[in-house]
Amino acid sequence: MGNDTVVVAETAGSINVAVVLCLLRGQKVLLGKRRSRLGDSTFSLPSGHLEFGETFEECAARELKEETDLDIENIELLTVTNNLFLDEAKPSQYVAVFMRAVLADPSKEPQNMEPEFCDGWGWYEWDNLPKPLFWPFEKVVQNGSNPFPKSDSC
């Protein structure tokens, strides 16, 4: 075999893994208003890119801490979605891993630690979410997903 060279074709877009957190407090979820080239001025759950070697749970906890200064516990997998952003200047694909968790300290309030990426955080009832929603999150909502454990549902 010797010195075989592997050629990797350059593609038009990129593939990323994002971990998205449904942070629950009672019957409410934490949402922020995005400031980003993807979904600017839409409401979304806390989220961020998975770093090499991280578990989904570690990524969810790290991203939430970076974005809100909140700590979480009882982190669980909810669902996974495949999202194509084909109409962007740089097309991309995001595999979104949706997790669920609760506050480690329910008395703490979110701080806006990254105002360059978010206009602020608020708690919203699942049945009365603000509009517009970031489309990957909206797709999950429209598909009937509910982040609340069955025993806690209305």
C-alpha cells in the first residue's frame, strides 16, 4: 500500500452538532431572543456547539452556565433533529440534540452573560410561547414534543 493519499472532497456546507436545553421551572421553559446570523430576533432555548470529547450532558451544563450563569441537574435526552440551513450564505447542517433539565437552585434567575448573542432570557409557559420561534425549535413544538415529564403534565 505504501503512501496512499486520501482526498476529501470539499463540500458546500458544514455539519455541526448543537446541544439544545429545555430548562424547566414548574410548567415554564427558559427562552432567549437570539442575536445571530441564524434566526436573528427569534426565540430559542439555550444551546451551543458540542466540543470534542464532551458528553451531551456536559455540553448542556457548560452552555447554560456560559449563557445564563445557571447550574442544572437531572439532565436527560429528549429528542434529536436534523436541520438544514440551505438558504444561508454558507449553507450548513445542524444535528440538534435536545436535552431536558431542571435548575440546581430553583431560586436563581438567569443572567444575560452573552448580550452579543442574546437580548435576554425569560420564562414562558409551554402553551403560550412567544413568537417568532427559531425554526428548528418551532419544528419540535409543532411535531407535538413536550419537554415536561408525563407525571408533571397538565
